[in-house]
Amino acid sequence: MKNVLIVDSEEDFVKHLTEVLRDYQKIFSVVRTKNNKNAIDILNEIPIDLIVLDFKIPKTDELELLSYIDLKFPAITIILTSRYGISKVKKSLDSIGVYKIFKKPIVFEKMAKSIIEGLKIIEDQGSATGISIETFLQILSLDQKTCLLEVISNGNKPGYYFIKNGILYDAIFGNRVGIKAAIKMLNLEKVTLNLKKLPSKKIKNKINTSIMALLLENSKDKDEKNSDEIEQTNEITDSILKPVNIKENPINNNNKEPDMSKSKLDLILLKFRDEIPEYISTSIVEISTGMSVAGDSILTEFDTAAASAAFADVIKSTEIGLNALGGSDNAGSTEEILISTDKVILLVSILGNTGYYHGLAITKKGNLGFARVIMKKYLSKIVALLKEVVGV
């Protein structure tokens, strides 16, 4: 049975829509939630086929949720409802594929009909088992097929190949995207392959190679032990990257046992890291001192200490600027700072009133909206650990 997720804070709307959808309970079940955070949890726990989302302007939460779905669950059909004009909503969506948009108040019977039609779109157009992904991709290439190829394997969430006229445009598998995802899936065994309709959005060609060239490259690299590691970015910016001189690091001559409780912050950052595509570095930093209490980087040349102190100074400067505008009463307080260069995206999230911030660096290929969603997901967990570890 298929699953439909309704994300809307208007109780009357959800109640009436659910009542109308009861007539179709043999076709699909309905899951409801009032907020986007719970929606993300549901998406990761239950296989959702279609989502009905209330879209508010100019709030960014819905765009971030749509970016999350677009990146992690491209096979989900999206229906939006809004009290704003449809043309205004469309302008906010950029390249995200949406099946239908309904302006509130809506005719619930029309909505139900669109849900049924939307579920038919994602029905499998064909399925195969007992055949390797390499062989199946060759067939799709020779037949010049246009489709979304879903890859199901034991112990993994579905992966996807985006194929247009026999050309491989993109791939998604876990936190990998593009060529890394495509190669990783090629090495899966005992898979089920489902052909689906390509989502109704503009698909960017992120894999600049033919399917045959990809298969040859994978065959050549199969014996390499580190084929699934994230490629390191050559350089970030001159201001935050420099060779690390080990001799400059202070040596701790104390014989005290290490504070094992502090490792909890590092552990949660490792979990956070695994959910961020195009990840470079992350850290939790005290704003007043610029000292990092936990951090991680995939680049050995990334000077986390220097970057932490630099961003702490940026936050302080921002607060000075806000005070000049009349303080928090008029200008509000800092919640987030975004810096984008020609190579990286740097995102700083203030951790409430703790006096600490959470920093993240991703490559320009990363998805900013998705990164924001994951940072919000971990915010309360990090704050709770800060209270436990450093007593904020």
C-alpha cells in the first residue's frame, strides 16, 4: 500500500482532507504532521510516495523541506497548497519539480483526484531482479531511455539514476551525489531495479561522461580500497586554509585522564557529517573566546582553530552592526551567517543563548537548503550536549 504525507498546521484543513481521503483507504494510507521537522523524521522512517505540503511565503522552511525531498527522495510526488497566488508560489520554487499547486480554499474532491493521479505517476514502469546494474544501464543507454532508475538493495535506502535519452545525468545514493553515487551503486549486489517516470523538473547534467565510460572506469577502479571516500577539495580560501605546523601545537604534559564526556560532542558531529553531501568541515565554537570545543574536517590542511576564531570575530562584528541599528529590539538578534565564495559555502548557526555557534563548510556543489535542514535537525541535540559537557 502507498503512503501519503500531509504537512499542514491548519487543523480544520487537515481534518476535512483526511475525511475525504477515507474513501481511498484501500489504495493508500495517510500520515499527518503539523511541522517540517517531524516531516523529515517521517520521511526517513516510512516510505512516502506523495506529499501534500502547505507552502508559506516568504518563510524558508518549506523551501528547505522541498530541497531535502528533491535531494534525498526524488521519486516522491509533490503537491503544494497555499493561500498565495499560484504564480507567486511558482517563482519561489526554482528548479524543484512540483506536480500540482492548489490555492486555498480548495475543493477537497479535486485534491483527492490529483492525489490518485499523482500516485499513478510514480508507479513502476518496469522491474528487474537477477541482473547487474552495469548490464541494465547498458540496455537503457542503447535504447536511449528516459527514466528514473530506482536501485533497491539490502540494508540501504533506495538510490537513483537520472537518465535522459540514454544519457546519465545525475545519481543519488545516501549522502553521495553525482559520479560518486553512480559508482557506489555499481558495486551493489542482489539489487532490485525499478523503472520510474523522470521527475517533472529540470535535471542538471552533473555526470559529464557517458554510461559506457563510467562502466569502464568503475571496472578499472574496482580493486581500489578507497573508491568510496569523499574527494578532498584542493583549496578553500587563503584566509582559512594553511599548512598545519604540528610543532606549534601545545603539548599537554598533564597525566590527567581525558574528559571522555567531551567526546560526545565529537561523536554527534560525526553523525552530522555523514548526513551532509559535499562536506568539508564542521565545528562547535565558543563565541567569546573563538575556541573550538568539538570539530571535524576531511582536509588535513584545514586550520580549524584559525577558522573558528575568525568566525567568532565575524559574529561579534555582526552584533556590533546590529547594535548600531538599534539593538535587538529593532534589528533582532543574529541566528545565522552565510558566506559564499567561488569554491565553498560557509554556514554559521548560532546555538540559541548558549554563547556557542555551529559552523559548517561544504563545497559549492552542495545543497544549501538541505544543509540548513540538517543543521536545524541537530540544533537541539547539540545544545543539550553543550549543557551536559560544558554547563552552558
